[in-house]
Amino acid sequence: MTKIKLTKKQRHQVKSRWYYIFWGAATVSVFAGQMYVGSGYRQMSRSFNRIMDAVVLELVPPQHPMIMPPMDPWEQEGMYHPTDPPIRIF
């Protein structure tokens, strides 16, 4: 009688369902965390832009009250700005 040897291919990596549940949950939690951080960053950015749009800061160096402020060269007598020429009224 001949013996018939049954050979079955053995699976190399047998994983239980808990393996897939663990990695699926880890993937979902990382994705949810990224969405949470991204939405918080977007909200902070909008808030910062609102603040920056509302603030107008003009820096003027302090000047001694007894010193006359410097005159704009276009305001000197006889000089006019090219976009605002004088109008003669007769």
C-alpha cells in the first residue's frame, strides 16, 4: 500500500481578529486626532486674522513740543504734487 502524503501549505502569518481591531482603532484615533488639531488650528488662524484686521498701529516717533515738525517737500511753496496740480481761479 502506498502512503499518500498530504501536504498542506502552512500560512506564515496567522493573525487573530484582535490584531485587526487594534490596528483599525489605532488608525481611526490618529485620523480623528489630526482632524481635531487641524480644526483647532483653522479656528485659531481665523481668530488671529480677525484681531490683525481690527488693529491699526501707527508708529510716530516722539517729538519735542518746541520743535517744528518737518515739512513735506511737496508742501513747500512753489512745489506741487504731480497728481494734485494747482487750479487757477480767475
